[in-house]
Amino acid sequence: MSSLAAMLQAPGAMVQCDEDPEAVYEFLCEKGWSDGLPVIPPTPERVERMLAYCDRDFDQPVVKIPPRFGAATPLRIAANAVMAGCKPQYFPLVMLALEALAEEQYNLYGTQATTHPCTPMLIFNGPIAKEVGLNSGNNAMGNYFRANAAIGRAVRLALVNIGAAIPGTGDMATAGTPAKFTFCVAENEDNSPWEPLHVEQGLPKDATAVTVVAAESPHNVNDHESSSPEGILTMCAGTIANTGSNNAYYDGQPVMAFGPEHAATVAAGGMSKADVKQWLWEHATIPMSKFSKEGIERRFRRKLAAQYADAPLDTPVHMWGKPEDLIIIVTGGAGKHSQWVPTFGNTRAATRALKRADGEFVKSIEELKRG
């Protein structure tokens, strides 16, 4: 493996800056290397500590990040992870998420450069998510919890600093979303009545995996009244059915994130994940007439002509392509709320499991610590 010291001594590898925290903050903002918030200075010592949990060559790209297609080496990713406030133990999960984002079906170039307000939603499953402290309970999609905040932020910083997703040049989002700071959750497997997402996708339960989705900010589903599966799902369908959603036009994979209480009620009525997907696909629809005349002509009559060229205006438009394309997770704590997460649309979710260099699933994060 290449000497870390030699890599850090290469031309352009380091810059000089006053060590005062305010000076560092000003310097990084001036250079465009921050997300607008203060960061931890990525000194050689801190980067080296981060790389203690990396079992790869530090200077070999893990992925290339568009739109610049910058080489995301472990060394560069580690610098961004330090800046984001990651513990070294988080680092393998940051790299895992970036690998998943590079999967072709995710369409990272499109999601980086679009005017749509999408951002990577990182959904973690498995034992290492718990081991490093990822929150899956109360406020799972919110603030406060370091692992969620720092891992999601490290991924976003890498997309900006390595991939050049800079607002107005590489990132053309019209208004953006607060989720672009960080959007990282873990599934609440202990309080889910269904199999976890990674198991549903064919991975063993004791594997640790991330599923990445090009997501909008979550849309709340408030339902304190319903006591039946049909009642809760009716409220979900009403939130999902939205004329402004990209998912009405593209073959994407949106997310229905049930709160544990809603999930328990739905499952107690005998409904599996597959049942829920089918029910919502059938009921979360909008008559084509609700869309603008221009939208009907351009989107439905032309782009989706095989299905809608001669369809009457009262034809129901589904909010995603096939029932099975809906992603269902359970996350959050007590309370009768769930979250609907639309997507960029022209994207598919990607899942990667955490493995050692020999291909074996990682059982504990300490397996990846360098000797």
C-alpha cells in the first residue's frame, strides 16, 4: 500500500491555514470546500486516524463522482469525513454509501446536476448500523444524532468537493432542499413487523447494508384517528397522490417510511409489505385531468404515448410504475406519523452490503481496523 506520508507530501495535497477555528471556517468557505457550516480541519493526523478503518489502497479511486468525475480515493473521502465530524468507525459506511451511489441505475450524474430538489437518502440496515450508533428511533430523519448527521454530511461533502456539485455550476437545483446537508437514517428493525429492507432484497439479516435513494425531503402523513390498515393507507395514499411529483412520470422507486405504530396497525390487519405496495399502487392515483393541459400533452400524450395517447381524461395516473417498485421501511419512534419520500424519478435505488476485501460480510466494524 502506498505510503500515506508520501501521498500527503505530494504537490497540492495540503494547504496552509491559520489553525484558529474561525480562520479555518473562513478559509474553507472562501475556497468553496464547505457546505456553509463549520467543519473539522482535515489535518494529516485526523485523516490518518480516519483511514485506520480502511482496508484499501488509500490512493486508488473507490468511485468517480460526477459531474466532474473526480476520483474519490479513500484519502479524499477521509478528508471530507473528517470535515463532516465523522468518527473513524463511521468511515466504512461513508465509502459504502458512495459505492452504492455510483451504481449505474442510481443515475448519479443526473441527480447531481438536475434542477429537481433531490439528494441521496441513505437507508442503513444491519448490526453495524446499531454498533456505530445510527439512530432509527425518535427523530430518525432529524437532527441531534452524530452518526446520522456526520455520515450523511460526509457523503454530501464528497459529492461537492470531489464531484463538483457546486450550486449554480454542477448542481443546478432550482431551490434545493434542507436534506442536502444530510439525509441518513437507519431502519427500526426491532420495532418493525416486517422483514428488514436488506433481507427483502436477498441479503442475510446479519449483513450490514445501505440503500441509496435520490430523494426529496420527507412529506409527513399524520393519522391519529385510523385504527385499521385501510384507514392508515387511505391517508398515505392521499399524501402520495400529488401532481407535482416526478414519480408520476418516471420509473422511479419512492419510499414509504412507516412509523412503528402505523406499521403495527397495518401488519396486525394481516397485510404484508407486498400487500401494502399493491394497495397503495392501486389507490394512490390522480385522474389525468388534474394535470395541466400542457402537462397532459407533453408528458402523457407524447412521452407516455403507449399508455396514455388515447386515454380518457379520467384515466387514473399511478404515482410509480409497478407495485413492487415502492420501497417500504419502518423508522422513527412513538407517535402516529409516517413519512412519504418522493424521488427524482429518473433513478433507481441501489443497495450495497459491507464486505471485507476477501468478499466476506463484515460482522463488526473492528474487522476493518488496520493493524
